[in-house]
Amino acid sequence: MKPRITVLTLGVEDLDRSVAFYRDGLGLPTEGVVGREFEHGAVAFFDLESGLRLALWARDDIAHDTGLPRGAPSPTEFTIGHNVGSREEVDAVMEQAARAGARIVKPAGETFWGGYAGYFQDPDGHLWEVVWNPAWELA
């Protein structure tokens, strides 16, 4: 298998609410919800960098499509890292997330490894880390 991930899909409770959070609150580009004409097909895609897409799909629809029983969500199972170029950018993104309605889990601060980071949760509890790593240079 080649290490080529093209879509990360997050299960959500309320698709329209989540689209508003990511589109209007965080400013991620999307064409909105597509596939409403199909039972269990409504989904929203957001274009990220390097061809990666973020998808939002109802948790019930994911359970239906996979045939798996719906389980209880756990925010510590998976985190999404958003790397930025400075401490100031971390603070700005954390403020933007808070204004959009995110729950700030851990305010931005110095890390044990020499960086600067904070955590927030989206309306469905998905955990995002906003991080500046002095060892990583961003394009």
C-alpha cells in the first residue's frame, strides 16, 4: 500500500451544524452538502492542502454503510493536527475556533518538547491540536 490518504471522514450528529462550523467558523472551503438525494448519502467535503479532503458524514450513515453497530464517540481515539508557522498563528487559530463555537480543551501554551500548542473540540467532540513546531518548516 502506498501512503496516500486522500480523505479523512468525521462522523457527526448534525451535518448542517458541522458544515456551518467548518465553513463559516473556520473558513474551510466547501461546496456544501451533496448527496441528499440518496438515503444515507448526504456528505460534505472540504478541500485542504496537498489534495487532502475532510469529509463530514452522519454517524448513523457511517454505521449503516459499514454494517458496524454505532459506538460511543471517544475524543481521545483520534486527533487532527493543524500545524502553523508561529506561536502567534496558534493563538489566532485557537481564537477563531473559540469564536466558531469550539470547546477549548487546552489553551495554547509551551509544550514539553519546545513547541507551542493548544487543543479544541468541534461540535461533535473531534479533537484538533493547533501546533507550532520549531523543527518543522511549512511551505
